[in-house]
Amino acid sequence: MSAYAYTPADARPGPLRRALDWLDARGPISWIVVMVGSFIFAGPLGLVVLGFILITGRFGKGCKRGRMACGPQTGFTVLRPTGNSAFEAYKAETLARLEREQGDFEAFLQRLREARDKAEFDQYMDERARAAAAPPAMPEQATDADGQAPRA
């Protein structure tokens, strides 16, 4: 009997697969380091690595392993009930208050934009009225190189 057990080729990942798994296990920071390093040593290789990261979605893979340094969670957990009725009431009240405040703030910003636009428009109209009230300027007569008016 041999001490080595046979495993099919599909169960034994190749060096590229092992390298990708190793980088995925370390989170998005490892992919950023690889990308920056590839840009430093060879610009086109950096573009290839960046494209690979974006197409395969490598930045999100480290978070599934429960690592703390891998960024925000992908699930939206605010809407899940906790089972605590007092907290649920507080959460509903707070969310409603925040939505009201957001609506008030957006209305304030809209009024601010309208006031700024009106002020700019009024300034434009005042300048236009002043320009229309000013006497028209006399066109200057053309002169030749000697400073004499040209003869017709």
C-alpha cells in the first residue's frame, strides 16, 4: 500500500487556482496590492489584472469568510425583524423621522436652488436693461497705418 492516496485531477487545483484562492482568502486588500504591483512593473498587465478583478467580482469574495477587514456587508439588514417589539417600535419611529427630515432637507435645497436661480436671472435682466438704456456707442472709424482715415 502506498502512503499517498489518489485524488482525481478535478480535486487537485492547479497553481493558478491555488494562487487565486490564496488571494481570495486574504480579502480585497491582497487584490489591490497585486493590481498596484502589476501597474508598477507593467502597465498593460495592470489593466489586465484590473479587468479580471472587475469581471470576476473578486472584491466581494473575502467578505463571505467572515473577515472583519473586508468592507461592508452586502445584505441590507435594517428591514429584518429582531423579535424585540420595543426596539422595532423605536426603529420604525426613527426611520419615519429620518424620512421626514430627508424630505424637509430636500425641499430646503430645492428652495435654495430656486432662490439662487432667481437671483442670477434678476441680475442678468438688470444688466440687460442697463445695456439697453445706455446710448449706443459710435463705431470707430478705420484708419490706415499712417493714422489717416481712408479715402472712399
